Amino acid sequence: MTGNHPDTDGTQGLDPQQLGTYFVLMEAVSLLQHHVEQQLRAEGDISSVQFQLLARLAADDGQLTMTQLADGVVYSRSGLTYQAGLLEKAGLITRGSSPDDERATLVTITEKGLALVGGLLPGHIQVVRRLLLDPLTDDDLRQLGDIMTRVRDHMRAQPPRSAAPRKRPAGPTSPAPATTQH
Amino acid sequence: MTGNHPDTDGTQGLDPQQLGTYFVLMEAVSLLQHHVEQQLRAEGDISSVQFQLLARLAADDGQLTMTQLADGVVYSRSGLTYQAGLLEKAGLITRGSSPDDERATLVTITEKGLALVGGLLPGHIQVVRRLLLDPLTDDDLRQLGDIMTRVRDHMRAQPPRSAAPRKRPAGPTSPAPATTQH
DNA sequence: AGTTAGTGCTTCGAAGTTGAAGCATGTGGA
DNA sequence: TCCACATGCTTCAACTTCGAAGCACTAACT
């Protein structure tokens, strides 16, 4: 992108510093994700999505509703239904109705699921340490954590959609469906 | 992650600081990607993969081979064939044989493709600015760019796969296929 | 209570992604 | 030259992902 357009896009150009930081951030994370994916597939034969789901369950005392799970991992509801089906068939989780809310499905991690996560964690940690943590000083780590925390909180605080895209002019009296299903 | 497990959780060596930084980094990037995806779909009706491909072409003077393209964006070859088919059908790129190597397919961005990228760029930049850049000071930006550059270079320098990791007796049987395309 | 709107999850169809296999071309050694 | 192997891309089948529609249950308002 050599920026040869006269001024039609220069309204909010990014300087090289900003652009470079954005690119390298995305690229580095993409590479890290890829390595993690490989490790999990090779060692435990599960995808990183499945690992995240199991890890989340293990961390939260073993039981969550589908919605809580989907919100934790950035994931669509229908996608979660699919993955939960796989995990259940593999005997790593079980699903049951919640006593509080008859609609809710309570997902519970099994012993086998816990064992799998436990067995996979060391290798996972090793990959993260080797690829991400090793080249960072304690100071870097603090900085990075601080910065990304601020960015994440900022994003979470952002309104889902300030203005509706021009795709559908929307109904007469329906401003926003508010259903933010990733 | 309350860390109440004595030592069975295998968190050997990742203190809360490290773990938290890793998590928030992945989560923030995931959220950013999601927002970018939405913007591109709403404004230009293309996926972020397609945008990346077009942007790469635009940046590299308009012409690359399929392999060069796939390597630039972290993407499978077969997936690129599929996407290139879509982009060609949409009139955003053309494909032709290379004069140097009869096997190679030379991908060229069209005027229409260039126009689309140019038109989409401001909105894209706006999203990145609003979500990522706004909550950062100049100092943060430098720090972040510096840190992630170091991490990325470190990853690129890593050997692909020196030795197969030892398997844990936890998961279902997996013969560990060492196929590494990407 | 009765009706209306909201919430939680699943099903369904369409589209995207991948690795392995296959085809065509290029390269290096006997 | 011939042959084996490497390289570049595509095809194929299986799998994953998503959004919209649908079902079941809950909450709110009258």
C-alpha cells in the first residue's frame, strides 16, 4: 500500500509506527496460534477450540452453561453446540439441564476431560513459554499484559454497533436487535 | 484459574502474571479480528482473508504467484485456490501462467480490486484506530511494537520441529502425524 | 392468569477450510 | 536422453463454522 491515492483515504492514515505495530501484533499472534494448534493436535488430538472449552470448564470448577462457555471463548452458539456434541461423544464432558433454569444446559467436565487437560497443559505451557515468554523480560511481560488489558477492556466497553450498516434499513420501530451472537 | 490444585494442574512455571498476559493477548486479538471481520463484511462484502489477499497484492505491485500469496497470508494452498476462484469470479483479480515457470500461476489484481481495497481501507483503519490505537499512548505503541517484533522474530527463528514431544498417557490414541503444510 | 416479549439452546443449510491425492511441469543425476 | 524426484497448483471428501429459523422455557406487563 504505497498511499498513492490523492486524499480520498488520507483522512485517517496510519503512520508507519502504528501500521507496523498492528501488523506485527496480528502476525505474531497468528503464528503463535498456529504452533499451539499443532501441539494440541499432535499431543492430544483435539483442536484449540476444544482445549479452550475444556480448560475453561476445568478452571471454573467444572460446570458452566452453554452461554457462559460461548462467551468465555469467542465463539458462536451454534458452533458451541457442535463442539459440545463432539466432546460429549468423546466422553470429555456431559450435558444436563440446569435445576434453576429449565432452558439452560449445564456442561460438566468429566474425569477423563480433566485428565486430558492435565496431560496437555505441560506441553501447552512449554510451547507458550518457548515461543512467547522466552524472549520477554519481566518488564516486557508487565507492559504487554497492561497494554492488552487496557485494549481488551476498551473493546468490551465499545457499543456493539453505533450505527446499523446500510444492508437493511430496519423496521419502523426496531432500533437494534441487540443480539450479539459472535 | 484459582490455582487451588496442589501440583496436578501442571502449571509448573507459569505464574499468574504470565498466564494472564498470554490470555489477555489472545483474547484482545481475537476480539479485534472479529470487529475487523464485521467491518469488512458490512462495508465491502468480503472476508478478512480476501481483504488480506487483495491488500498483499496491492502492496506488492499487483502481481504474485499463488505460493507467494499463501505464504504471505498464513493460509493453506487449497484454501487459496478456493478464495482465488471467488476473487476471480468477482473480477477483483486475474490468473495466468507465468512465463518463467509454466507451473506457476501468476495472480494479478485488477483495477476493480485496487479500487475496492482503496475504498475499504479508510473504514478498516478507522476500526483499528478506534479499537486498538485509541487507548494507547505513543509510548505504549512503541513498547507493543517492539515487544511483538521481538516475539515474531523469535518464532520465525525457531526450528520447525526439532523433536517430537513426549506423549502423555491422557488422551485417545494419536499417532502424531507430523504433517506441516501451512 | 394470560399474553407478549425475552432467553437458552439446537437444527439446518450454505459457505469456508484443510490435508491428501492427483496432474502437470521443472530439475538433477546416471 | 531418460528417469526419479521435487515443485506449483487444483480437485476432492471430510470437517468446521456461521447465521437464521425454530423450539422450549422464563419474565414482564396487564
